[in-house]
Amino acid sequence: MSDFLRQYLLVILFALLAVGVVGAFIGLASLLRPNRPSKGKLENYESGVDPVGSGWSQSQIRYYIFALLFVMFDVEAVFIFPWATRLEEYGYFGLLEMVIFIAILTLGLGYAWRKGVLRWA
Amino acid sequence: MRVTETWYLTLSALLFTVGFVGLLVRRNPLVMFMSLELMLNAVNISFVAFANKLDDIAGQTAVFFVLVVAAAEVVVGLSIVVAVMRRRPSITADDLRSLKG
Amino acid sequence: MTLAFLAQQTIERIPFDSPTIDWHAFAPEAILLAWTCLVVVVDMVGLERARRFMPGLTGVGFLLATIPVLTLWNDGATRSLFEGAYVVDRYALALKGLFLISGYVVVLLSTQYMADGDYYDSEYYILLASSVLGMTVMASARDLITIFVALELLSIPAYLLAAWRKRDLKSNEAGLKYMLMGIFASAIMLYGMSLLYGVAGDTRLSVIAEKLTSEGTKPLLTLAALFTIIGFAFKVSAVPFHTWAPDTYEGAPTPLTAFLAVASKAAGFVAMVTIITTAFPGQADVVEPFMWVLSALTMSIGNLIAMRQTNIVRMLAYSGVAQAGYIMAPLAVYSQTGQNGVSAASAIVNYLIIYSAMNLGAFAVVIAAARKTRSGEISSFGGMLNYAPGLTTAMTVFLFSLAGIPPMGGWLAKWQVFSVLLQSESTWGTTLALVAAVNTVLAAFYYLNVAKQMWFMPAPDGDTSRVRVPPSLVAALAITVIATLLSGVTGLVPDITDFGSIALGR
């Protein structure tokens, strides 16, 4: 077995252990609990409402704007992680760069806030 | 069996082609958008594969930029798609022909 | 790459030297960035009250950023930053000046148009400034990643601006088409860049050029070069990659159409010229025939379709496609002319500057006339001599210039392109010059047709009330008329674009 795979052996052991424990509990429970199948129990559970209509449904536009904002700020973080690992070597130059970067990001957030995008109601 | 850069480059070329064909044949703007993302990610794989082969950091840096720019494109693109869809639900690219030429 | 290898990487740290930044060389971009942030802050603080200050504020920003461009021009030295990834030379400075001034003229064009409609003014100008910032970066970029980031910085705001008339279906459609085609082009270009990086092992154009010359031609390299160029061909709307342009131009707000047709196209050309002359000096056998076909197709098909248009904006869009054909023509012979393609680059920048002046001017007239006629049809220009003599004269100047009739600027622009093509003394160059000559004659018909409508035809609805031209449009018209005439009569523009023996960033 190569070095590379050996490092993942622990991960596989953990995965097996997790599956085993959960399987054991469910198996044990199925031995103990009463078993009375009925048609109603096989239906999709939709908060007590009968599932009707197509899979495409409209959701509130508010979720959407939040999601878009999240994507933007989330991905910008990709620049911060590599920078953080070498913070000390970069010194003041790196600090200034990151301050400018984050300042521009903050400006964007402030803009969204001021324009009322962050208001839920 | 050793997985070499060639494998990754082939994967990248295949993904790029899938995205390319998808963009040309699909007519839902959202699916066309997904095809574009597929193409951009194929580029990312190609950059990383080359960076690994050349043992050079520039290719990986490029991926960061492609990733962030792709996110910006998604945000802008989806906003435009939403603006269009609010005017006309269930639109396809063929319906967009008030401008033809 | 194993985990152990990664762990080792973090231990063996390579010392980091802060790059010394030449702030003077960086000043135009720094000022524009800071000013854009300032505009955002003003918008945040003032909200609705700030709306009417926005055009003025943005215009001042463009003019302020032009000051360091002038001082750097006076200085004249070639400055290279970040190990050759960012070069400020006369080529870059001429283009930065062009982008900033075009940006200013577009602000003038937009002022009244935006104030009249129910638009989001503040964001419009902020996005415009961001897009121009991307262009100024593009002029100096000599690195694949920098070129990519600059291209996206100038494109992404443009996608939003094209869809700016949010409640208008045509504008939505314009934005959606532009966005899909634009990202498609970027993806193709990026794939080409990744292959280029794989072959050459570096992202700096000068290093790529060295590697490619020493390694010779490979099939993969051909593919890389073609993919990269196709990406830019979309941006400059070269046939057969032009299909988005007329639709987007018609649907977008007209001032923005002027911006896309001039500044955005110029930026695409800048990237194309930089990458071809800097990174592919030894790949002429691959690039030149491709550019030849692209150029001949673009000018011929653009002109043929432009003839049939009845809508003035669509006509200008197709005429812009045809003009792109002339602009890229020198690239078909770049290796056979003087100084490693620098004379080809000079001719292109020369054409871009004159083209920007005359095309922005033509759009200014269209915007002014549409305030009265509310129509984009060419027939609605009938009888304009009677009720708007000033606009008619200005439009005639621009149309004659676009057609290439001396002494307007357009003539000089075409002259430079022809002389580069003939200088090459090759069959390729001569035949392309012939194609261009035939096309120039063809194009004269539809340009002069508009002039004929304005001078000799009666007004279609008999309405001869005067057109009220707002002061901002008058200013834009004045700038563009003077630039068009001055560039034709004096040799000012060729003087600016005479980059001498300074090779582009090499």
C-alpha cells in the first residue's frame, strides 16, 4: 500500500465504524419496536400537506438575494486563506494589501446594507 | 495504475466539450448557465494539472482568480436571468427573439 | 500531491520580498479606483439626493485620472512593474488616455438620457467607472492572469449595464445575450490560456514569447493560440463571432451602446494586439492566416448586412463590425512589417483613437435626434437639415469620416492600415488591402444614404419643430467633432501612436 493511501486508512476505519454503530442501533431498534405498516405511512411527508404540483415552485425572492450576496462574499474568502498562512512574511506590505481588499469588500457590504438589501421584511 | 497529468487534461477537455455542446443545444438560460460553469471549471482542472506538472504556483493562482471571477459572473448572470424570468416565466432562449438580426 | 508533501511545503517557507511599487506608474488606476469608491460612498450617504451629482462626479474622476497619464507621457520612460506583468509605456498610455476620455464622453452622453428615464443613476455611473478601470488595467497588462482579470472587470459591469432598462424586454434580452456570449468567449479564451500556460510554463507574455520561440511549433500551441484569439474575436465582434452585437446594441440603453461599440471593443483589440505581438512573435505562420480570414470576413459580411438595415443603431452596430475588420487587418501581416509588429500596433491604436471619436459622435447625434423623433429608423432622419442644421452638419462630418472621405479623421485611419498592409510587400497583405478597398467603396453607400436622408429628404411626419439638445450632449458633440476634424487635418494622432522602436513591453 502506498504512502498516499495509508494516510486515508484512518478515514476508512472511521467511516466503517460510523456505519457499523448506526447500523447496529437501527438493527437493534427494528428487533424491539412494533411493526404495523399502513398506506398512509408510505406517503411523502410534506408538513402534513398532500404533495401536489410539480417540482418547480417559486420561492421568495428574498432568499435569492441573500444567496447571491453569500456566494460573492464566500468566494472572496479564498484570497484571505492563503494570505493568512504566510501573514508574518508578508509584513506591512501584505497587511496593507489585505486592508485595501477587505475595505473594498466592506464597502460592498455597506452599500447592500444602506440600499436595504439586508432587510428581511 | 498511476494517474498522470494526461488523465486530468483529458478529463478537462471532456468537461469543456460537454459544457460547450450543452451551451449550444440546451435552450433554458439556467441550463446554459450551468454549461458555462462547467466550461470554466474544466479550465480550472487544466490549470491545476499543468501547475502540478510544471511544479509552478502560477497555475494555481490562476484558478483562484477564475473561481472568484466565475462567482461574480454567476451573481450578475443570475440577477439578469431573474430579471428576465420575472417578466416572462418559463422562458427559453428561442423565445428571446424580439431582437433578431 | 500527498499530504506529507503539503506539510513539508508549509515548513520550507520561501522568503517573501515586498515588490517595490512605482506609484507614479500606477497613479491613473489608483486614482480611478479611489474615486469610484468615493462615488459609492457618496451614493450610500446621499441616496436619492445624490443622484443628480453622479454624472458630474464620475466625469471629474475620469478627468482626474487623465492627469497622471499626461505626466507619465511627458516623462516618456517605459516602466515595468511586478516582474514585467504590468508595463506602462507609450502604447499603454495612449490607450489609457483614449479609454478615460471615451469614458468621459459616455458620461456626457448618458447624463440627460439617464436623468429622463426611471433608472438607477448612481449605480449606472459606478459600474461605468469600474468598467473603465478594467480597460485602463488592460492597456498595461502583460500577463495572462492580469489580462483575464482586466477583461472580466470591464465586461461584468457591461453585462449589467446592457440590461439596465429593467422593465424593457428588449433590454433584458440584450443583457442576457451579451452575458451568455461574453462568458462563453471568456471560457474559450481561458481554455486557450491554460494550454498556453501548459506549453510555456509561465503566465508572463514576454517569458511565453521566449519559450515558444525556443520550442518551435506544436499542435497544442496552435490550439492554444487559436482559442485565445477566438475569445477576443467575440469581444471585438469579429465575424463569425459577431451575432450578439446587433441585438445587444439595439436593446441596450443608447449611451451604453456607444460605450460598448467604442470603449469595450477597443479594449478587446488592445488585449488581442498585446497578446499577438508580445506572446506570439514567432507564431506568425499560425496567427497571420487566421487573422487574414477573420479580417476579410468581418469587413465584408459586416458591410453587406449593414446595407440592409433600416434602424440606425443596428446600422451603426454592423458598421462597427465592418470597422473591426479594418482595425484587425494589420494583424494579418504583423510579423512582416517594421519593428516586430510595432508598426501594426501603431496603425491599430491610431485607428482605434479616430474610430472612437467619430463613432461616439455618431451615437451622440442619434441620441440627440431620438429625443425628438422617438424612433431609431433611418427614415426618421429625413429633413433634419431644416429643423436641426447643427446636428445635420455634425452627423455629416461623422458619416464622411466613417466612410473614409478626406479630410475627416477616418481617412487617415484607413490610410495607416493600408500603408501597413502594403508595406509587408506580400501577396497576403496586398490581397487584404484590395478586399478592404472594395469594402470601403461598399460602405460609402450606406453611410452616405443617411446623409442623403438628412439633407435632401422631407421630414416623414412633417414635424419640423426644433430639437432641444441638452448642454451635456452639446459638449460631447463638440469634443467628438473637434477630435474627428483635428485628427484628419493634422498628423496629431499618428504622432501619438508612433511608438518608435519601443517594443511592447519587451
